[in-house]
Amino acid sequence: MGEFQPGGHSAGPSGLLRRRSLLAAAAGLAMTGLAACAQEPAAAPVPSPSAPSTPVVKDPPHNAVAPETRPARPSKSQVVAEFSARKPVEWGLDVKGVISKTDSPHAVLTFDACGGPQGSECDQRLLQTLRKLNVPATLFVNGRWISANPGLAAELAADPLFELGNHGFRHQPLSVNGRAAYGIPGTANAGEVYDEIMANQDALERLSGKAPRFFRSGTAYYDDVAAAITNAVGLVPVSFTVNGDGGATFPAATVAAEVGKIAAGRGAGQIVISHFNRPAGGTADGFARALPGLLDRGVTFARLGDTLPL
């Protein structure tokens, strides 16, 4: 991925990942913030394990491009053989192998689209604000949302201001023993972890012609074995340091206040989580209030891939 140049708001991003830096002070808002999307029921069954490349998109857009050549990834059977006997010792938003902060001087805005009956819309006002201010972002999209919005997903994949990340196929917490978050059962074993990641990965590759590098589980919860599987199949599992919109439940003033907290450190290394699939919430108005002031204070933004180079 090329270097980011956001219209004079930042220099070329740099820095290596730091694996375990989630702010403990943000835990209370994190618990509140992700529950809204987590309450959505699961979607259709995962495609057959024997055909992991089955697309999630029901009717792929006519302008979709062929996937790029990619390194060989382990098969589902290889993942099951390697990881099935491992027992997790960590569970939460910040476990071994999960990225929650970078060493970049830039802040990263990430927006999830969780899909499902309560979350398959698109907050166009939020996207318009990002485009107007030339602020880049990483958009984590779930398989259910792609199925409901194939044309829009392709449009976002082609927009250089954004990069797409993998938000899973059924929006499940990522676990090898079915552990739940916010009342939603997680994936039950190593094979289900593989399916949750790779079913949506194939759909995203078909949209953009390239493999997403980053994965965020439904609810952003992982155990350490599931995180290791994510890394093994070639994706980086991502959490966050700042809960911007509480699953699109915060009013605009709260969103602006939470996002505005990154100004204290000029946003360096911070990963902000918010949502762009619930336009009725306060997310768009909150970011419209917060971003101009952050830019005026010298906060710079980059896509996640530009802060964590290959």
C-alpha cells in the first residue's frame, strides 16, 4: 500500500506495531460501546468448509476485479490440526497477538459496518465529512453488510481515501471454545474461527482484487488462540484504544468528546473505533464537530495499513 498524503494534514506515516497497549482507563466505555452491534442476531450459515472461496456477495458488481496473486495460506484442515489442542489463557479486547495501538505519529480512524437486521445501512453523512476534510479511514465490513450493499462495498473499496478491513462473516466474537461477549456466542472451535475469518476474506478480495490485511472480530473480543489463528492465516487482528461512538449509541456530543480526547497526545498511535452502519445515531454529527478542531490542533490521520507497513 502506498504512502498516505492527506492534503497537507500529515507527513508520510511511519512506525512499527505495538502489540499490547489498550488503555485500561477506556475499559468502561469499551464495554458499553460495543454491546449495540453485538445484540444483532447471527446471519446465514458459513459457506461449506470445502469451498472457502464461496463469495458472500449475492450478486457481485459488474466492475469487481480479479483478486491479486497472494501467498499460499494454510487450509482449514491445517489450522484445525495445528490449533485444536491449544487452550486459551486470555480473553478480551487486548490479548496477545492483537494490535490496539501503533507507534505511528498519526491517529487511525476505524469504522465498523456490522450488518444484520439492525445494522445494514450506511452513514453517508459521516463518509461525506471524511471526504470533505480529506481524512482517511479504515472501514471494517462484515459479510452481512456486504451482502446487503454489494455495489456500495465495491465503491468504498475503490475509494483511495479508505481501505477495507475484514469484520468477519457472522459478526461473532473470536473464540476456540464458544466464549460469549455481550450475550453473543463466539466461534466454538478452531474450524469455526477459520470460517468466520476466511468466508468474508474471499468476498472482500473479490470486491477489490487484493486481500485485506486487517481483521476485527464481532464485538472486538478475542481469545489468544483465535488471535494466533488470525495471524496464521495472514491477517492482523485489531482492537482499539478509543471508543468513539459506543456502537453508534452515543449522542453527538458524547461522540465529539470521546474522539476529541486524542487531541491531548495529538492522536499519535491511537486507534479509534466507531461505526458507519447506523446513520440514525450521533456518529456523523459527533465527528463533524470533532474533526475540524483536531485538525486545527495538528492531529494527523492515516489508514491503518499506512501506519503498519508490510
